[in-house]
Amino acid sequence: MDPRNTSRRCPACAHTAKENRPTQAKFHCTACGHTAHADTVGALNVLRAGLVRRNANTA
């Protein structure tokens, strides 16, 4: 999985933008307003992508 933008992609609406991560620690989606810690957002997006990949390999 390509890790680029995992902490810039909104887990709520999938909007990806550099502006979604105004600081190293903060995430604030410019499209839907979702806020969280940027590391949490990145981890959630990596987890979701991994689960999709795993499920595709077991189907």
C-alpha cells in the first residue's frame, strides 16, 4: 500500500488535501469538518486499506 496522504485523507468523507493537516498533530477536513489527531487518521486509513486488501485476497 502506498502510504502517501494517509494522514491527509479524511476517514469520514475521503476528501484528500494538504490543507486537511494544518499542523503535524492536527487533522481538520476542509470538506466535512471532521477533526482528529493526524496520526490517528493515518493509522485508521492504513488499517482500512489493509482490511480491504486482506478481504480481497480471501474472497
